[in-house]
Amino acid sequence: MYDKESVYDILNQILDATQKVINRFAPIKTVEDFTNSPSGVCKIVESIEQLRLSDAS
């Protein structure tokens, strides 16, 4: 049986992360928004780093 508090905490973390992604990428309309600007490239790099950090934990 699952610990309900742990499941609740994990679901809240997923919800928070989802909201961050939605807010962070709201201005992005096309792939070129990532590749044609320094801020777009930074968003890609930061996202990859976050994935690496979450994968390591």
C-alpha cells in the first residue's frame, strides 16, 4: 500500500513543475523561438539541466 502523504507530495511536485513549464514557455510559439535567440537557447539548456537533476534524484 502507498503512503498517501508521499503520493500527495509527489502529485503536488508534478503540478508545480507543470505550472512552471506552462509559464516559462508561454511566449514560445515556434521552434525558431528557441533556436534564434539567446534566451531561447538558455531555456533549452536549463530544461535539460533540470531533467538531469530530477533524473539523478
